[in-house]
Amino acid sequence: MTYPDTLPMPIWRDELEHEYAELTARLKDQVPCLEWSWHLPWIDAINRLKIQRGAVIMAHSYQSPEIFHGVADITGDSLALAQEAANCDADLIVMCGVHFMAESAKILAPGKTVLIPDLDAGCSLASSITAADVIALRARHPGVPVVSYVNTSAEVKAESDACCTSANAVEVVEAMGTEQVIFLPDRYLGSYVASKTTVELLLWHGRCEVHEKFTAQQARHARERFDAKLVAHPECPPEVWAEADFVGSTSAMTRWLAKENPPRVALITECSMADNLRSQFPHIEFIKPCNLCPHMQQITLQNIYACLRDMRHQVHVPASVAMRARAALNRMLMIGRREVV
């Protein structure tokens, strides 16, 4: 952790129980009551400080409930956060997510100050490939466009023709208008996209350290023991998708739950997502398996408060890199707009 034990604990006020009664009720099944009395003064201190700073706090769906529900103004998957970074009115953004998300916010909103609570909140996918790797792939496959998952560094995005998320990867790949596309870095997501399109994908060997751990046996166990529907992220191994009732992105999972309304479901993805969805779908019983992302868990209420207090951990992207990475991100966003229209 970047900050820690030296931060003074915010002062408890008896009024907090009344002021945050609705939030307390909403999270009673997600956050143990013994923890909540410790979280609440931090939540209140952050909410007061962000008003003073004129800040907007963004949180990815894999953030813990006390952050996702307690202090975030904008929540969602990578695509939603990227869009909101470009469109929100605030000049100060605190990104409660991992480093590539904060970079994307800075790239799309270059005039804004972007903070990340912990600089070490990284991503196994982003670290699995470098800009030099992309340049080498282009040399090996001249004329073949490169589509990079947003879980990549700014330098990798800058060497790409377009970015994508798991929600729009098929649409972005097909929008390249070519018979072949270099798709990176997630091999499993790339295999899933390949199964949904006639475009031939040339894949990198990256894998998400959270999703690659799931097994078909775990999925079958959840179905057989709990009679649960299985909903898997496409970053999981193919044998896991084969067991699933639905495979899709973070946002697509949420839409599927709203439509199908199953009594029990196993979300085969990061644990915090199920925690955050419980308040939206209180009638659904969420069954494990799930795995925690160690990088997402590095963001805490304490280091959110510290980065806002001290304006620490500003994210910077060199202008030459940002300009080319912005073009790749904007191409993704334009494809998404065409789809909406």
C-alpha cells in the first residue's frame, strides 16, 4: 500500500448513522457490521473532501462495495469509465481501478488532473505485452491491423489501430474491414472473439491472472451442488465458457441478470462484482466460485482519502504517446456510437 497506517482515523460523529442510513441498509449483506463502523468515517471524510476539491470519483465494477457504493460518483466497466472521463465536467478525476484505466482517463481528458490512489495497482494483462512487442508483430504481419484490449499500457495503445473492451471486441474487430486482425493481449478473450466472427485473429499469449484460474470442474460444481446458472467472463479459459449459460462482459452480465432473473447464479469472474450486484439484485443468490483481483484490492478508502488530501499520484502520459493512443481509443468509441445509432 502507498499510504497507511500513519493516516489519522477520521473522527466518528453520531450523525453518521442517520446521514448514511440508506447506504448502510443497502450494504448490510455485503459489508460485515463490524467493518462498517470502521469504513463509515472514511466514507464521510472522502465525500466531504471530494466536494471541496471538486473531484469526481470513478470506480470499476471490481472495486469493493464500500468504495463502489460508498464514495464513487461514476461506476462501470472499462468502456463506461473511459467514456465518462471524456465527458464529465469535473477537472479532477480519481480513478479507483488499475493503472491502465487511469491512463485511459488522462488520454481522453488531457486537460484534467487524474489521480490514482495507488501507483502499484497494475494488471497482469497490461504487463504481458510492450510497445516493442507490437512493433515486432506489425513487422511480422505487414498490413494487418492491431486491435488492443483496453487492458494495456498507453504505449501499447499508441502502437494500435483501435482499442476494444470485452463488451465491444467483436464489433471493433469486424470494423477493421480486413480478413486478419492482430488481437492482443488476452489469448482467451481473443479465442472467444474468434468464435464469434469470420475474421482470422492472430493472438498474443497474455492471460488474466484472475480469470485464468477458473476451471470447468469449479463451474460444474456450482451448477450441480447449488442448481445455479453459470455466467462467465470471456477472459476465462474456453472449457469454462463451454459450461456457462452465458458468456459476456461486465456490463453484459448485468443486462443478462436483469433479463433472466435467475434464483441462483455463479458469476465466474472477480469476486467484488458479485458483491456489488447483490444490492441491485437482492432476490438473486450469488454463489461462488470467484477470485479476487489483487491489483484492484490495492485501492482502499484510506489511500483514496490520502490521494485527494495530498493531490498525490497524478497520472501523466507523454504527449506523443497520448496523441496516438487517443486515436486508438477514439476509434473504439466511434464504433460504439455507430452501434448505438
